[in-house]
Amino acid sequence: MAKRILLVDDEPLIIKGLKFTLEKDGYETLVAADGEEALKLFHEYPVDLILLDVMLPKLDGIAVCQRIRETSNVPIIMLTAKGEDIDKILGLEYGADDYMTKPFNILEVKARIKTILRRAAGAGRPEDQNVFRVRNLEINSVNRSVTLNGEDVRLTAKEFDLLLLFILHRGRVFSREEMLEQVWKNDYSGDARTVDVHIRRLREKIEKNPTQPEFIFTKWGVGYYFTDRDD
């Protein structure tokens, strides 16, 4: 059965583009132009994922997210035209699973949707919440272990945290600054190029050929991302 996605945005061109692309990929879509309509549709129809704009008429996206989280764990990706961290932080604190800043690349939107739906599909199986498998690579988030072809891979704490960040958000491109914020938090205030060093070392440990990676890819001028392909 096709997955159903609720698209909530008051910009017609954005809705038109998302609706066309997602339906072309086999998804069903519902469309709302304001927060109140979004809640009405959510309560009337079962949905598998919600793309939810922060700035909406009648009821903003944060309030909509809060209302939905009172009764449901449906995956929510927040969309925002603002670059301030406060919108991103608020969106995630109130129960969003991820966020994207406008303007966004439709290919990245599709990759995020695919990743989050895959994660949600395994949410009912406890082992899948802790163990992540991508081809011949296995990551256990509980005992913080990694195996490749059944052999243990020894990672530093930061290397493991980077790898887990990528695994939890497959297909999403992270900038160096975002990785410093997510992994190093307040522990580091130096050159962002330290991320490049850790990525290089991580590739040396998990890639068959670090110069032709299969797992961690470079988005030139932007950052890094983990493959969304399982084959």
C-alpha cells in the first residue's frame, strides 16, 4: 500500500512541486495551507509522514506539531524559511523528527523521507532500534560497537558519534558546522576542518577504498552524507 504524506505549507509553488514529485514516486499526498486545516486532515485520514512548515496562517507549525504529538508519533519533518537555530531547536524539542531549511533540494527531501519512513517501519522491533545494518556494516548504538564483514572495527568516541549521526539520517547532507554542533557540542571551538580529519579516519576504517567511498560521500562545497542505498 502506498505511503501517505501530509504536506502543510502556505506557498502554492512549494506544494505543487512536492506533490508532483512525491506522487510521481508512488506516494499519496494530502495538502493543507494552514495549521487548522492540517490538524483537520490529520484527524480525518491516517498518514505515514508529515512535511510541516513552521510559518503557517491560523496556527503555526510548532503548535501543530505539539498537538499531533499529544496523540501520535507519526514522523514529522519541519520546513522553515528561517536560518535561526531557535526554529530548528524548537521544532525538534517539540517532537519533530527532522528539519529542512528552505530553499531545499527536492532530492534531499526525498532522501530524508525515505530514511525516516524506513526508521519508522522498524520502530516496533526493539532490536532494530539499537542495531543498524547497511550492507556488510553493522552499528550497535547500545554497546557502541561496529563490525565490518563480521570483524570488529575500533572507532574513537567521536568517530562512532559521527557514524551514528550519519546512520540515523541517511541521505541527509551535514555541513561541518552542523557536525561540530551535533557531535562535539560545546567541547570544541577550533577549526571546523577537524571534521575533515575525522571523516578521513572513519573512511580509512570502514571503506574498502577510502578514495572511492561506498558509505560516506562528499557533497562538494556543502559537507558529507551517508549513502541512502542498501545495495
